[in-house]
Amino acid sequence: MLIRSFEEALSRRKDHGFQLLSSGEEAVAVGLCSILNEEDQLLTGGRSIGPSLARGVEPARVMAELLGKASGTNRGKGGRGHLADPAAGFFGAHAVVGGNISIAGGVALAKQMLGSEGIVAILFGDGAFGAGGLHETLNIAATWRLPLLFVCNNNQLSVSTPRNAALAPKNLSDIGMAFGIPSQTVDGMDVDIVRKAMGDAVDHARAGNGPVFLECISYRFSSHSTTARETRSRSELTAIRAKCPIVLYTAVLKAAGILNPDMEKELSRDVAEAVEGALAFADASEYPNASEVLTDVW
Amino acid sequence: MFFREAIMRAVREEMRGNDRIVILGQDVGAFGGSYREFDGLFEEFGAGRVRDMPVAEAAMVGVGVGAAAAGLRPLVSITYMDFMMLGFDPLINYGAKLRYKTGGQLTAPLVVKTTAGAKGQGVAHSQCIEAWLMSVPGLKVVAPSTAADAYGMLKAALREEGPVVFVDHKRLFPVAGEVPLAEEIVPFGLAKVCRSGTDLTISTHSFMTRVAMEAADLLQSEGVSAEVIDLRSLAPLDIDTIAGSVRRTNALLTLEEGQVTCGVGIEVIARVQEILAPISAARVGALPAPVSSNRVLEPACLPDAQRVVQAARKLLKR
């Protein structure tokens, strides 16, 4: 709910160029992050607002970063697609499609060699699936039994090209088999299913048994970016939005008697407050001083 | 000590002193490196720290950069500099920018050690593309020409806080040179005057330093006194030493094995001009063609002492 509300608030703003939203894909990020521990690290592609918030990065600092303020996670220098807060277990996003996958392999190697209990998760879209970095890193991770979770958030679009026009395998998780990596395709719109699959995968990796590959089938509600053209028809979009993971899970929790209308109202209020607070913090923050253009280059 | 042994000694000493240093690359393990420059390291440090990788340079650099960001200090060996192109994305888009883009939270202290230069191996195994890398903010680039500098600069590279590209050269590996017995670091950003002269400054680096010295001998016999300066470090570039020399000689000839277009030489000339106002200068480099393995075409493409002498005569109007 926080992710959706945060992204909606951000998309109403016009002072950030554009953003890469993940509305519709929240269950993947939340299901994954609900399983990760403090000593674990998460790396993602550029579509990183949802995953960073799900990992627990402070919303105010994420908002400040996306609006270019010096109080942001990266002092405003990374911006969209490059959020990072390693202290919070979010090693970072990298906006070159597929570019962060081998990097994650290196982070996992460091974890393994330095004797850390932690594991590494790399979250990427189906757009990165066709890139060489994935294939090379799967091979290395399997050979070295790296504690690495490959999580493919298959949102059906490689930037704007439909999945079937870009990728040959029937199930994207089939790729794991070639490397002897346990692999699975799950419904990425159901947070319980994602959490269960992630739990098994994390146990496997944490026990030193090497990498796991998970494909989560999800649906992106909006176009590639807030300024990119929407290529899907209105009826297609209506059908996709009807699969909303938040609506689905709310119904599940209500049916189980865990969530009642009062709690739901309170949650909505908390989320709205958190997003307003994040915006207020970001708006009250300064842009970096122009002299910072030359700091931290080396 | 041979150049390749100097590399081996530097890596061994640094690995003994810092257990976070790991070697990643193709044939670096029991095989000992393509030029035996890692001989004995696998035996001493084991398969954990001296890791053979699949022939996938993009992932070699990517894994290296990621491991560096997460606390290790990898030396990634890319057999030929031509293959570095496959690793440019992780090196340039990630490693070189990491400190900046994370606002100082992360940095990637890795060394990419690679071998440049032509020695009969053809169009995709011979290139010197160090000039491409000099323009990347956040990246340091060094290319020593002697065993002593290879030793001292590789040790320095393994102690740097960000990514370094260490360029050696196929024709330098079998070359022997004096290396100090005591441990010695050669800091980056200092050019070296290899030969003093009064009529002409020749600025060069890597294997071409030897060609420049040969040319300086030939010029001497014609009565031209050439000063030869080995840049050693390309980024950062020690422009003061070159400018100081040109202030005395009033003529600058740059020599490199790579292309002169947007090359190391034109950068040196431009920066010297920024200090000294217009100067008399000329560039020598490979001809604008791929470097073939053909025994006639390869030497036809590359600069040699004769070509340097001719360029010097023309520059000095002799």
C-alpha cells in the first residue's frame, strides 16, 4: 500500500523528469523482502522504488533522492534507477538493464568469501532475461555455489516490447535447469505464494546449497516510465488492473478475519501520512550545492 | 627480473599482506596466467583466492566490481585489452561511477590488469585502447614500461580506493630490468624522465618508451638531443613534468602504439598548450587501420624508431 501510494504521489509531480514505476508488481517486492534478513543484500534493476521501500529504506530519503535533494539516499546524485542504501540491506539499483546481475554475483562472492551469514538477492525484469549478463552469472553462481537468489519479476514487458516478442523460453525459469539450479515459476500477484517460494529459495541458498532461480509472473500497471507511451489497449489495461495484488491480499486478510475495516482505514491513513511526510521532507530539503559536482568522483 | 616476474612479485607481496585480494580471470589458476605472470600464486594462495573463470569478460569484470563494492579487493585479469570492451559496462557504468552515484556510500577498489599491444595476434588481440579509458571520470589508468615500475605501480594499484586499469604489454613480458630488492611503491601521477635532452621532448608510455629510446639514440647521431619521458600514469596525467620539459626544448613529439585520433598524445599536447600557449608539436601512432597478424602488415601499421625520427626531423624542420 505504501509503495502504491508513494508511486501515485510521485507520478502526480512533474519536477523529477520521469520515474520508473512498479505499480502492479508490489507482491513480488514485498514477498521477497519479507523473507530477507538484516545481513542480506538486495540489488535490483532500475525499477527500484517498490523494492527499496519493501526492503525498509526510509521513504523520506527515497523521495528526496528521486526529487534530487541532498538529503536523499545517494545525496541526490544517483536519482531514479540508482537508489542505494547498503546499510539498510539495499545494496542498490542499477539502471542498465541486466547490468546489476553480474555485480550481484560479485556481492555474493564477497559474502561467501568473507564468511557472512547473509545471502544476496538480485531482482530483475523479463527485460533483462535476454541479456548476456544473466546467462554468464547463472553459470558462475552455479559453479561456485554462490548464495544468490535470481528473482525474475516477469512483468510481461521488455521496456515496451511484449514478452513473447522478445523471449523464447516457455517458462523463463526453465533457464535454471541448464545450470542445475533449482527453479520455479510462481504467481507474482499473490504475496503469500511469492513469500512461500522465496522462503524455500532463501533456505536453500542460506544453507550453502548455491543459487536459486525464481520467476514471478506479474503485470505492470503503467507504461515503462511516467513519460513513456502506453502501448496496451484500454481493455487490456482494465483486465490487468483487475488483478491488483493489494486488492487480492486485502480480500484474503479480510476473509481470514485478520483485517477489519477499521484496521484497513488506519492502514490507509498511516500510508497517506508516511507519503505526505516523505514529500514534505523532500520538499523541505535542499538540492546539492553545485560544488558537489566534483566530490566523490574518485 | 623479468617484467612478468615483477608483476608476480607485486601480487604475491600484496596478497600476503591483504587477505581480501583475490585474482579472477581466465587461466589465472594452476595454469599461472597467459604470460605466466601469476606463476606460483595458485599454489600459495589456493583456488579460493586465485579463481579461474569462464571466458566471459563481461562477468569477470562485473563479478570483480561487485565483489570490490562488497568488501573484497579483486584483481581481474583480462588477457587482452581488446576483450575489455566486453567488460566496459560494469567497469565504466558501474565501477567508475559507484562512489559518485551512491553519494560516497560505496566504492569499487578493483584492479583490471590487462595486456595491450601487437605481437602477431591479429586484429582483435592487438589493440591499445587506453586512451578510451582516460576520459572516464572515476577511473585511473596506468601503463608502465619497466619491470621496476610494473612492480611498484601494481602494488600501488592494489592499494587504491577506486577502480584502476593496469595495462601491461605483450612485448614487455620477456624484458628484464632492475627491480629494487626492498619493497617499493611507485605512486600514480608521476611521469619519469628516461633520458635528458635539449632539442625535443618525446612523451610516450608502455612499450613505446623503448621505441622512443631507440629513436633518441638515432637522433643523437644526427645531432638532435631528445628528452624521453615515460608518462607511466595516464589518469592522473603528470602534465607538469611534460610542460616543464617542453618549456626548455620548445618542441613536443608524442608517441603511442594506439591510434592518434583522440589518443593519449593529443591529450598531452592539448594540456601542455593550456599551460604554455601554442607549441610546436606532432603525434606519432599506429596508422589508421586494424593491426593485422600478417608479418608484413603488422609492422607496417605500428610506429617504429625510424618513423619517430622522421617525425622529429619534420617537426624540427631538419
